[in-house]
Amino acid sequence: MSRADIYGGAIKMCIQNFDKLVADLPAGQAGLRRAALEIAEAGLESIDTEKAVKRGVVLDGEILKVKGKEFDLVDFERVFVVAVGKCALEAGRALEDILGDRLTGGIVLDIRPGKLKKIKTFAGTHPYPSEENMAATAKIIKLLSSLTKKDFVIFVISGGGSALLCQPKGMSFENEKSIVKCLFRAGADIKELNIVRKHLSLARGGYLAKYSCLATSIAMIFSDVPGGDIEFISSGPTVKDITTIKDTRRILDKYEVEKITGLNIKPIETPKEEECFKNVTNILFLDNVAVDAMAKKAESLGFKAIIKTKTLSGEAREVGKQIGGDLNEAGAKTALLYGGETTVTVKGSGKGGRNEELILGALKGVQEGQVVLSINSDGQDNTDFAGALCDKITKERVAKLGLKPEIFLENNDSYHFFEKAGDYIMTGDTGSNVSDLIIAIKN
């Protein structure tokens, strides 16, 4: 169900430990934390998948309207939904409601299990591929390959699809897992990672469009890539790929992937024929509108809202330091807002995610009357924490506990740091995924 489920007239908060994060604190600091958390809540609510789909997709008689695009379903005998990624289950549920009897069936491949009325659902693994991912992807390929010009397909492509759409050629999924893990540890950015993924799989980089080329289709793309480049969102399974084997080889060499993994990697080329893409319409259905919603909420709380960037990138701990510097230079009652995705170059053996590491990097510089918060919009920051926040209270607690932030940073162990210090943020799986959301506010 949606995170905005109503209980006796009250809205269920997405941040599950909201009350705990503001409990037993001095009024001023509790109020500032509460403001940061309410701004984050506004951002998460704005990207609720089911609500977004029901706002953007309308069936008016036999006319399907999707974000300004119209399709007359009279021209088609069957209508299918194929949804992949962390938004797939919620989107599939919403599309079943919208399409009703006009829906023939389809497949949802998400990271979570679930059950829908007409659409078959499969749960796969993330961020690494698995046998389950391969089996579900094979079913998607079989369905798409059976379609004719009398069929219409609604694709939903969202973050997480790169790992879920696993159909390697000339290697096992374990080999692909080793390659991806190596790139993660080396700090490769999302575009580098997805260029490689495209050229390892028969399901990414335009392949889904190729399999379904006889049918007419529209792909509703939910962006989790800074800048919203649809070619790289979930490795572009319905989009013509402009990268090549040569680009893939350059990235593999840059990070010495073959040397580290011991694999002889033979990338495959992605479909380049225009014929494969003439019947698919790709639209950026939802991008990082969360930052705009956060700005609106911050203004309503009396802050001057400044959107610093929606394409944040860089090494997480260094970005955290920079955000702290930005906040120190900002005026009173200011909220600095960021969207994007940082990276972590893994050198230690600890546990954590980029949002937790960003906050750990910001901790030293945070001052009285300031709060810095960072969360992954899908609710999983490579751990069961969505992210964390820090302020003067955090620093005092850390000092009392005798924790050494620099040691945890050195070991890339932000998860266990916040597990001990508190101030981690829990949301559970949100069913949404646009980017990381970062808030820095001061009184």
C-alpha cells in the first residue's frame, strides 16, 4: 500500500523513527530536526509512485493518455504492462486500477514480493544479479518476443532495473556480480556502471525494445540518474544506446576490472538498428520533483529555500564536508537542498551507504543551530537505513560514547557508526526511487 495510507484521519509518516529522532531534545534543536524531517517527508510524498501514475495516466474511453501522449486502444487487441525496478510493484497496481478490463496481463519484476490481479509478479535481488533475476528476465523476454502489431505495451522502467534485468551472454550471473562489485568498490559513477552493464546483457541497452518491436509501446521512465538521462536509467532497456563496446572496454581498463576479478570479459554490442525503436515512445515520467517539493515545504516553515543542485555527484564524504561549508556561509533561516547521487570508493571492510557516509563526512563541521540530513529515496542506503542526520546533539552523543568518526570513515563503516550513535533514518522500502535527497538547514 502507499506510504500515505490514512489511519483515522492521520497521515502515516514515511520516516518510521521520526518521533524517536526528535524525542527528549532541547526545544530549539528538536524543532530544527523536526523541520528537516518534515521537509524530507514532503519530498518523499511528492514522488509516491501510485499517486504519480494516477496523476499522469488516464484512460478516457479507449484513449490512453500518458503525460500528453495519446494512444487509441481501439487499434489493439491486447494491452500488456511490463514493469521493472523499485517502482514496479506500485506502478503495476496503479495501472491495473486505471486500465481495468482493458488490461490483458503482464509482468512486474521488483525487489519486493507482491501480488496483483492480472499482472504476474516476481521478486529479484538488488544491487547484484542472481538466478532469480535471470529467470524472471527470461519470462519478460519470452512475453515481449511473442507480441505482434496488434498488441500494445506499457513499460515502467525505474531504478534498480539494471540489476533485475539480468540476461548475460558468454558469462554467468556470478561473473556479472563480480564485475559490478568491483566497479562499486572502485567508486565508478552510475553512468560508467551502466555502460558496462548494457554491454554484458541481452536485456538492457535497448534490448527490450528490440524484442517488442512489432508491438506499439510507451515506456514510462522513473529517473534515479542525476540529470534524468533516459539512456542510463536502469541501463536503458527501451532506449537506443549510443555507447559501444569500446566505451565499455575503456571503463573496464580504467578500473582494472579484469585484473581484479580474473575474468576475461567479452562485452556484447547493443541493438543499433532504427527498426528496433520505431514503435516505442520513451518519456521521462518522473524525475527529481522531490527537491521542488522540499523547497516548497521549507518555505512554508519559514526558511529561505535554496536549491543548490539536482545533479549532485562526487565522493560522499567530501560532498558532506562541502555541504557543511555551504551551510556555514548561508544566512540565518536558510534551507539548502540537493538531489543527486554521490559515490563511495570502498577501501575498508565496513558496512554502509553513500548517504550515511555523506553525513559522517559532514559531522565534524556541523555547528550549533544546524542540521544536515541525507536519505536514499528508495529507503535503502545499501543497508536497512535510508540514511542519517547530524547536528550538535549528534556530536555531543558521539563524544560521550567515545566514538572516533575518522576511524569509521577510514573503514567505510558508517552503518555501525550510526547504529551506535543513533540518528539513522528508517523508512523501509518506499516503492519510489528518484535520487538521494539532502537537506541542510540552519536557524
